[in-house]
Amino acid sequence: MKNILFALTIITFLSFTSGRVSFFEINSIKKNFVKVKEDLYVSKYEVSNADYRIFLADLQNANQLENYQNCLPDTQCWKDKLQSTAPFVEYYFRHSGYNDYPVVGVRYTAAKKYCSWLTAMYNQNDKRKFKKVNFRLLTKAEWIFAANKGDTTKVYTWGAGFIQNNRKQDLCNYRSINYQYDSISKKYQVIEKSASEKLIERNKITANVHSYFPNAFGIFNLCGNVAEMVEEQGIAKGGSFNDPAFKVTIFSETKFQQPQADIGFRVAMQIIEE
């Protein structure tokens, strides 16, 4: 099982004892981050439910109960996105079947606390590669560069302006909507789908964080799956499973104020001291 930041094994997490135990595999960071600029590495994967649960358990084990409560995902956010919400509200974040799916319903401040926690965990580890680093969200400009590698002609991270390959396979997780060009209005009109097609799309959710194909840097799901928070507060990049093809491009932006079921985040590692 792949996780974004850790290859973590939890046998017993001592959340109700005076001792503090964190299972942290430093080699996982070396494996799961790729270099995009001289001093900047980016996680190949969006932060998963399993990753985020480790963070919460560590807060609880350290008796940081206020931080723990403030950082809990808002699982009620699923009610805004799907008709049949009960299973996702109840199970999406906690069930092991969704371990490698992106965490959602997280507040911007909680994502920042996750980055601060990870920074502390890394910098105190004796086996770390770099002497001092800072984990954080990407800025908008950094996110775009990680997505297009400096090629501003790219529409999607894979380059061209098509959403499927020549075998009709989707290249990212998005909401499929049929369009037809109206020669009279000279606009594209949405074609109504069948009841069964609507049901499938209505209940479509996130995909595993290492689904689909990586971009030129080796980064997965920058377009689609979940829109990703950036350093600039209230903005998420790349669109989500709930957006049509034209809203999951490199330059797509989602404005948000509250936790949402289609917004997650990805972590960058800036090298402060080698």
C-alpha cells in the first residue's frame, strides 16, 4: 500500500498512555518526493486519509486535544456533493478501504498544521537526508510549474488538450459531460444523459492517490481527483472529480471558504539547509 509521505505500520498507537509513539519511515519521503526546482521537492501524491490519520493520532497521543479537534475533517461536506451521502459521511475518512484516497473536508488552517507537524517530524529525525527543511503548501506559481514543467502551452499535465487517450481511457478523474455544438447559437450545449448515466456520475467520488498517469515530473493527479489547496488562502488548483473536463486544466481554480468533499491538498518540501 502506497502512502504519500510514510510507509507506516501501526500495531498499537498509544493514544491513551503517557508515552508518545510515532511510526515514521524517513525513506518514504525520499521515495515519494520529486525534485521540481533546485530547492523544492513535491510529493508525487495528494495527502491520503491514512497519512492524515497518522497526523491526528500523533496530536491525540501528544495530548494536543484542541489541535486535534480543530484538524478533524468535516465529513458532513459529502452531503453537498452526492445524493446518497450516508456511506461517505460515515466511512470515507475512517474505513481502511479508503486509506489511499485523498483526504478531503480539511480546513486550510488544518492543512497548514499538517505541514508544520511534518516539518517537525522530519527535522528531528537522525536519518534525514537534508539538515533542515520546511514542508508547506505550494504557491499558485509553484503548483503550475509542477504541473506543466514550464511549458505554458500545456492544457493538462500530460500536454495536449484532450481528456482521453486513443483507447478512450480517461486520463484523470473528472465528471463526464456530453456537449454538442449548436450552429445557431454558436455555443456548446449540454446533452442530457440517461437516468443510469446520471446516477453513475452523481455518485462518482475520488480515486486512489496513485491512479491514472504521472506527469513529466512523476506527479500524479494534479488535474482532477481533488482540487488542491495552495498557499494563497481560499484557492484550490486543478479541478476535481466533480468538475467537467474544461475545469480540470492546469489553470483551473476553485474558490472556497469552507471544507469541501472535492478539495484536498498536496505537500511541498523546501530545502532550507542541506
